[in-house]
Amino acid sequence: MLLSIVFDISEKLSEFISNKAPMSEIIFDYYVNFILFYGNTFSSMIIFISVIWFTAKMAQDTEIIPIWFSGRPITRFLRPYMIGATVLMVLSFVLNHFIVPRSSKVRLAFEEKYYRDVLSVEDYQAEYPGNELVYFSNYTSSENQIHDLTIQKWNDDNEPIYFFRARTVKNIPGTNRWRVKDFYEKNYEFPKGKLVHSAQKDTTFSFSLEEISQRENVAETMTYSELTRLIDREKIKGSALVPSYEIELHQRTSYPFAAYILTIMGVSVSSRKKRGGIGVNVAIGLIIVFIYIFSMKMLTVASMNVGLPAIISVWIPNIMFACTAYILYRFSQK
């Protein structure tokens, strides 16, 4: 985590200085939450390396051989490891779903204020409940303004009942109201249809500013219940970001569960004394971690671009490594 902070500072230091970010906010609002987020995300891999280091040290000091010769089964040797993995898994699970999202909200708010570029949305299109289709050409957070907004509504018989088009729509800060300029509005209700064309008016819409200007990592700031509600709403809208939100949701469970698999694997590969010492075991552990992360990222990309279900892409690495852990466990020294 300290190395990660060093690299992160080297990348963002100029922006922090140019935007005059206070030192207290850099430390407490950003980097404390930075450590919490990434430390928890890679906790199963950190546990894995720790298990390998500890067990390999025992093996090199000839502390494991007397245990084998005492007739104790390997399950008894594994018991304290699994108890420790269970405690850490439950802690990571609670952090993932309830605590880290709140800390990420503070971290990302800091980035929004002192580091990130202006948010821009191009060619937005979404379907909202009530057969309402919303489209606009572009939105930028610096202007806080939508260009070329179009809203259409249909009834259950797929007949048009409402049409709205405006050249510009600007959000009134701190409210869900919008200032519409140069707009055209048509209501198809029978028998009294209505057509309005005017230069300006204030109104409200079914969508909010937060919905149309979300960054892809907004899911990191949501607890379990908030994220499930977001996924349900984005599915109705036909959003292309649904797979990434589902991956975020399932990863919060799969990452902690990996602690069990990697603990068994770590004990199995490091419980035998090796000629090269502890370094060989650590090197093997790092290779396994690299393969795990690579397969996880590869399947995540497949889920978003090929259409592989998110739950499958997230759990396949755990299933593969569970099989590997079982094979290593069967052939480990007894």
C-alpha cells in the first residue's frame, strides 16, 4: 500500500498543487480511504502471501516435520489457518458491502474536486419507467447544461402521447428543477391535444442530474442495497453500464471468499522445506497471484464486451483456483 501511495502521488502531485488541495484533505480524505479501498480489495492476495511466508518459515526452521511425525492429520494443521481466514473473510465481506462504499464516496469526492477532468456525457439515451425515452446530444459538468434534449412517451398500445424537445436545459444548483430554453412541447391526449412553443420555462423531469452524469465508478460509493436498486433501475433504462455494476456487486462477495481458496493453496505449496529457502515459496505465490489477477481481469473484459454473465465471469477464477487448491492439497506432504 505504501508503494501504491508513492506511485499515486507521483502521478497526481502536480494536480494537487495546481488545485491547492489542503494537506489534511490529501491525507485523511484521500489516502486513508485509498488504503482502505485497495487494501481490502486485494486482502485475499495479501492473506495468501502472508500464509506462504509464515508456513515457509516454519518449514525452513523444521517445525512442520515433527507435526507430521506426531501423526496429526493435515486437517488439524489447517484448522487455525481456516479460523483466521474465516475471521478475515467476514471482516472483508462487511467492509466490501457496507463500510468501504462510504469511504469511497469521500475519496471520489476529493478526486472530483482536486484531480478529475470535467465530466462529459455524449449521445445519452435511456428508457425510464412509464414508457419514457430520454435522449440528448451532450452534457458537461462545467456548464451544468444539456444540449438538444428530446423526451418521448408512449402508452401501453405503443401510441405516442407526449413529445418534448429543447435546445438547452440547465440544472438549477441544489434542486431537481431545470431551466429550459427554446423548447417545443406537444401533448397528444385526445380530444384536446396541446402544442406549446416558448423561449424559456422552469420545470422538473423524471430523471435527476446524478443519473445522467454518473461516472462508471459510481458503484464503488454504493452499499449493497443502493447498488442493487441502481442495477434494477439501469436495467429498465437499458444502460450499457449494467454489466460493470453487476461485476462490482458480485466481486464484493467473490473476493472475500477467495481467502479460503488461497489459504489452502498457500499452505499446500509452502509446507515442504525447499532448497532455495523462503524466496522460492514467495516467488511461487507471486506467480499464482499474477495468474489469478490476470484471469479475473480477462473474464471481466469478456463480461462487458462479449456478454458473458457477470456472476459467471466473477466466480470462474475462484472455481478454477478451488480445483487447483484441491489438487495441491491432495498431493501436499502428509
